[in-house]
Amino acid sequence: MVTLVQLREYMRKQAEADRAKKSVQVKGATIDEALAQASIELGLPIKKLEYEVLENGSRGNFGIGKKDCILIAYPLIEQEDISSFEESLGFDAGFEHDEDVVIDADSEVIVRLAPEGAFLIVTPPVGKGKKATKKMAMDELKRRGVERIDELMVSNVVKQADGESVRVGDFDYNPVNDAIMAVEIVDFEMAAKIEIQPPGRGGADLSFDAMISFLKNNSVVHGIKEEILEKLQDNPIYGESITVAEGTKPNNGDDAKIMYNFDTEQNKVHIKETDGKVDFKELNLIQNVVEGQILAKKVPAQPGTPGRTVTGKLLPAKEGQDVEIGVGKNVKLSDDGMTLTATCNGQVLLLNDKVNVEPLYVVEGDINMKVGNIVHLGTVIVKGNVADGFKVKASGNIEIMGTVGKCVLDAEGDIIVHQGITGKSGGQIKSGKTVWSKFIENAIVEVGENVVASDGIINSRVDANRKIVCLGRGKRAKIVGGHLRAAEEIIAESFGSTAGSETILEVGYDPKTKERLAQLEEKQEVHTDKLEEINLNISTLAKLKKAKKKLPEEKEQYLRELVGEKTEIESELASLKDEIEKIQEYLASLKYKGKISAAKQVFPGVKIFIKDAMLEVRNEFKNVTFVNEKNVVKVTKYEQPDEDYSRK
């Protein structure tokens, strides 16, 4: 359906085309005489002509300096033409109005003063808006100081009301009083603002072209908002700062991404007990893949889009950072580096940002003299026991159905011992994730996440980067003796014993990192002492050289050696200082509050360390949680663990 707005636009374009084809330029002593000539040339009565004055005539003085009036005349577009157009489109009556779009608005009368003369613009009304009148136009012209007005032309412009700018008169032009514009470049050249001062008597308004030229002459060449300048040309705003140009900010490219086609995090493990035994059947630790299966795809980095200031300066954008798919074991990367596939069947793991496919290695019985030590790039399942003196190392998980003696277990994944660990003061257990065991006795355990023992931990040294959990039934789930450290929490049924066994519990920091910090600080102290000794020797030799003017060759050589050694130690001290500061910043940034909880009791002899606060238990506590408040260990009501590690 054709709307009124569409029709007006069509007729305006048709009128422009007709004017170009049928217009004539004529001249005469007066406008009437020129129109009479145009009527003859176009073969139309004067009332059906429209015209534009190119040059007003002048009578001169006593015939001297006389000038003819020159104008362009063309046929008047009448309502009948619109009606015929409507009929040709098949309209029955009237136009279709889009009520959701059309908003009522009155005609506007705009006068623009230019060096060439006074120009009148009359916009058409919209919807039920009021039409402009000749009086409105004349009043506005007079208000702007236009004295010589072509009233007939004013009438035509008001009647036409097509929004076109038409010259309708002259005024005493005084360029000194033209409107002026000031420009200000702000926001690090990312925006330009102008402020316009109104013209004085006889001054001209600013035109669109003048404003564009002024901006460019003042180095504003990019991001100019032409629509704002067009509005300011017809409806200037004086004395206000107006943003007329904005720079383009650079857009950095997106970094490359790796889309993994498997779950990169282990499923949450729940401990279940059946008749007092821990059930590990539903751990769901393994994600199996088949040969040729796509494991990961790379979304390439995207180039950035540069920006530009309003003054035209280029603002470079950063390209997205590339990232490579981590290629581990038993996988193949495509020639273009975009796709990773498995080369064998097995378990897929993301370890140290590398994708690995780890086939299972199953030992049907015990690990003993018949089997020997095992070093396997995958997951190891032992259906029997691990005897004293043997080693099992795996890049995946280790799962042992029986017991573990005085041996070494080392896995990048989880270690699961269905019965228990009897370390005999020499067993070492190291896991990149979590150790699950029925009990741990006289062993050294170091894990990247949690230690979970349902029946107890006795006389062992245990370090966990998250939690140590010892919860079960009755009196079995206890921690007696040893030294246990965890970043977040240690929780058990009870701590210590009636015999007063020394049991040390520490929480609230990363134990491995803090241990590394202690090593570095010790090394720093040794180097500092050594440097002081070297500086003293250098100072002694320097004083001797100053006194004697020259040192013996052997002492001169010794001095050079001391200076060289000093440089090396200072360099190493700088490296140590840098690493120490980074570790201290890391430890300070940790959000671990740290807490130690006993579901039943805490015996005397237990030492509690939470961050930098310490408490030695001298009296028995029951059902308590220890926390750090203002660097003091406080005893509070027992807090249930965040996860349920009891029988389900």
C-alpha cells in the first residue's frame, strides 16, 4: 500500500524531473513581463506557471544602470496530477496512512540568510498538523531583517511547502556580523564540539558547507555527524556546546579459543558406604573416546578493527592472541592446526592444558616381584595389592582394589585405594588431584586437591591444596598424630587421642607454595650473609689499594674474583626477591579463610594453626569448629561440611 509520504516523495522527484525538462529561462523589465514571455514559450497560462527569480531587475537612475529581471519558469504541479497518479495506482479514494508511524506536526517556517540573499524553507505539515501561512513567513522574514521581499515568491513557497530552500528576498548584507563558530577537540581527540554565536544585524547564517569547511580547516576530518550539521543549518542552536564529530574506537580482535568436545573437569565424586565399606563403583572418573574421534577444535583469532580520532589519526587495534591446541599423548593435530583427534581408544584427560588419550593398564593381581615396578602413560588399575618396595606411576589415575604398603604411588590424576594405605613410615603417595582411601597410616601424602579417608589418618604427613576429610561411622574416622596441612579445611570425627599424641593441623594457605617461600627466604638469607662478607672483603682491599696505590697481583686477582662473585650473588638475590614477592602477592591474594572442624571431640595435645594464628589445645573440646578471627584462633559451634562425605 502506498502511503501519503511515499506519494509526496514520488511527486517531488517527478517535479524535479519535469523542471529539468520543461523549464525556461526568461527575462523582462519586471517579473510580470518575464512571466508573460515564459507563458508564450511554454504554451501555458501564467496561473499555471511556477518560477524562481535568478536576478531581480533594477530601474536605474534616469535609465542609467537599468537591469532586466531574470527568472526560471516551469509548469505548476496541480492536485489533478496527484489524483491521476492515484488513479493510475488503483486507489479507490484517499491515501493509506500508517498510524503507527505518522505523528502530527505543524509546518515549519525557516529563514536562512546567506550572502546571496534571504532563503525561505517551508516544510509540509504531517498528519493533522497545521499548515504554514504567508503571514507567518512574512513575519519571520521581517524578524530576520529582510527588507526587500518578493511576496509572490513567498506565497508560492508557502503554497508548495515542499521543504526546499528558495530565495525570496534581499537584505543589507554585512559580513562582519556573520554567525561565527568555535570548535573544541576533546577526549584525547575522540570528539569535537562546536559552539555557534548568532549573526548580528545584516549577518548571514552558517551553512552546512561552511560548517564542514570550518571543521576541516580546524583538523576535524573524521566522524563528522552530517545529520547534526544539517539540522543546525536550518535550526541553529546558539551558545551551547554541541558534539558534531566522534572518533572511532579501535576494536581488538577476539582471541583464539579451543572448543573441547569432552568434559574438561572431573565429575563430582560422592562417597557411599555399604555395610561399613566404601563403594567406589560410581566415581565416573573415566571419559572414554574411540580412535578418530574429534577431541578439540580451534576457533581462530580475529583481526582487530582500527579506530581513528576526529583529527584523522589512526588508532591501531590489537589482533586477537593466538593459542595452540595442547597436543598430548595418543592424539593427532590436523595439518592446519585447527582439529585434534584421538589415535587410539582410551580415557581422554586435559592435563596441564594438553589433551591426552590414556589407555587403561590393568594388573589382574598383586604388584609384586612377578610384576615389578610400573611406569605407565595412562590409567592403572590394580585388582590386588601393592606390596612393600614397589612403585606405580601413572599420567592418569591409579585405582587399587586391595591395600598399599610401604611403596610409592604417583599419579597426575586421582589415586583410589579401596582398602587402605599402610606406609610403615616410608610410603609416599602423590596425586595431582584427590586421594581416596579407607585409611592412611604412617605415610607421606601430597595432593593437588583433596584427601578423603573414611576410617582415619594416623601418624602421617598429609598436604592438600584444598581439603582433608576424615568422616565415617563411630570412632573410626579420626586423625591421630602426624602433621596435616590443607588450604581450605580439615574435618574429622575427632583429633588427637587420650594419650596426648602430638597432632599438628594447619589451614588457610597453600602448603606447597608456603614451603617454597620458606626455602627461598632461607636461601635469600644465606646469600645476603655471603654478600655482606664479600662487600667487607672488597672494602678492605679497596682501602689497601688506596693506601699503597697498587696491590700485589694475587690480591688484584682476588679483588676481581670478589667483584665477579658479588655481581653473580646480586643477580641471584634480585631473582630471589622477585620470586619471593610474587609468592607473597599470591599468598596474600588467596581467599582461603581456613577452618578445622571436629564432629565429636578434640583431645589435648592437638596444635591448631589457622593462617598466622596458633592455638595449643589444653582442654578437651566437643563438637567444635576452629576459625581465625582478627588473627586469633576462636572456638565456635561445629559447622557441617559443604559436601556430604558420609554414607549415602
